[in-house]
Amino acid sequence: ALVSMRQLLDHAAEHGYGIPAFNVNNLEQVQAIMEAAAETDSPVIMQASAGARKYAGEGFLKYLIQAAVESYPHIPVVMHQDHGQSPAICQGAINLGFSSVMMDGSLKEDGKTIADYEYNVDVTRKVVDMAHKVGVTVEGELGCLGSLETMQGDKEDGHGADGKLTMDQLLTDPEQAADFVRKTQLDALAIAIGTSHGAYKFTRKPTGDILSISRIKEIHKRLPNTHLVMHGSSSVPQELLAEIREFGGDMKETYGVPVEEIQEAIKYGVRKINIDTDIRLAMTGAVRRFFAENPSKFDPREYLKPARAAAKGICVKRYTEFGTAGNA
Ligand code: G3H
Ligand code: 13P
Ligand code: NA
Ligand code: ZN
């Protein structure tokens, strides 16, 4: 059944686990997530970005997720809008039937200018007012995703702050977070701790100076009852990079967020962990391998089947590692 995100996050907090939120853009990704959830008995958060809506079209996304809900009636499913850039966009998603929306007021509507704090409070509060009236959950964001190695904003997927950032902008302030939650009354808070979207997060396996799990602990201490959200939380498995390279891909050396760091964060209030890149890498590795091994094949079903299986494999792993399994 389609459920609100608040309901799932409250249960996760009560029982001390985290829930991966997977980005979806097409049929095979939706099926992969549902097969993994069914196999592990996990609740599901599927999220659609602005890019996903542009790629698939809102109607297709809505009914793909609706098909998932109907095909797996015993699994709770959240249909979440990822990174909404204005109250109008969030209202549109609510009208379409999303059960959860993110108002990302850390940036202005252009998606690249850092917003001032009052703007963020104002737009997030507006979305909370309209969403809560109809039982829809709201995620907000305070702080800017970006790299503590380069002090650059998150640019890889085209939305993210321009120019050099300061430490204060790249790490969410616990006191300001407390004020933000009090003023907006949101359900879940996305924080900045040195992660960024995409495959190129860290040039080395991250240590505490460039991935601040300690900042999560400080925020959790100040806000023990607030559900925290980690964006940019793909782990970028080295074996997937190796597979992509082996079969003709060109990807630079790079590191993601280690699963054991996410597991530590789950002990300190992190309930939603956003993952898109790992599914992209898994599907790409599988498709590259398929074509390398089967150069004469041309039926999309034949190459999308291993891609879907690889995506499912990542989802099963994360449901198990984050403690989501068994909680549907
Ligand atoms: O928000 C970031 C997600 O990875 C979605 O990326 O905007 O390319 O769909 P996208
Ligand atoms: P990744 O690029 O690390 O998968 O992050 C996805 C995300 O945060 C979507 O909002
Ligand atoms: Na990046
Ligand atoms: Zn994100």
C-alpha cells in the first residue's frame, strides 16, 4: 500500500534501522527495488527527481509506482519527490499523488544560488503547511552538499551551489538545525556532512575530516527526535567500477560513502539514506558486460534483464546492511 514517509521513518526510529531511498526513472529500476523488497521483507521509499520527471514524464512515473503498489500489496511503499525546488513544484507533486515531498530550500529556485536561512525557513514552512493538511510528509534540507576536499558545491548532476563554499556552509550547524526544525515543523531533515551527489565524491577512502559522521552525532544530540536524511550516500563499490572498466568504460578513481559509516550514522538518527549512483553503476556494469560477451544480441529485454538483476542485487545488500530487512 502507498503510505506516508513519516509512518515508515517513525517505525525505523523506534526500532533503530535505516531505510534506503532509491531514485527511480524507469520500469526496470522500479521492478528491481520491489523484487529486492519482497525478497528481504523491506518497506520501500522510491523517489523521483526533477530529472526523472523530465526523462519519464510525471504520468509514467506515477503509474509505474502505482503498478508496484498493486503488484506487491503487502509492501508499504512511499512515493517521494526528491529535491523539490519550490513550493509550487511540491504542490504539483502532492496533486499528482506523491505521499512525501522534499522542499530543498538550501538553494534558490535556480538550483545553484545558496539561499539565505530565512528563505529556507519560509519556503519549507509553506510546504509543511500545505502537505500536512493532506497527510503528506515533508523533508527539508539545511546546509549545502559538497566536498570538504575541494570546498566545491555539488555540481556533478547539474544542480548544486556555484563557486567555493565555506566550512559553515558544507557542514550543517546543530543549533541552526534545532531552530530550523522548530520553525518549520518538518518531518525529516537532510543534512550536509561532506557528501555530494554522483560517482565522484571523494578522491580517497573518506576519513572523518572529509566525511563528518561526528557532525551527525552532534545534530542528533541536539535533535534526538528528528529523522535525519543522508543525501549523496552511494557507496560507489570498487568492484562495480572495475567491471565497468573491464568492459570498456572509462571511470576515474573515486570513492563513495562506506557502508560501515552509514551503519554508524544509523545509530545516531539517520533514517533515510538516498541512493541513486550505485544503481546506475550496477546497471551500467551489467549492460557493458552483456554487450562485450554477446556482441550479436539486440533485444532490449536481453540486456535489461541482467541490468535489472544487478540493480536488485544492490538493493538487497542495502536493505540487509541498513537493517531494513524484516520490517515491511
Ligand atoms: O538528486 C540527485 C539524484 O541522484 C537524481 O539525479 O537529477 O540526474 O535524476 P538526477
Ligand atoms: P547518490 O548520487 O550518492 O546516489 O545520491 C543520491 C541522492 O542523494 C538523491 O537525492
Ligand atoms: Na561529485
Ligand atoms: Zn539528494
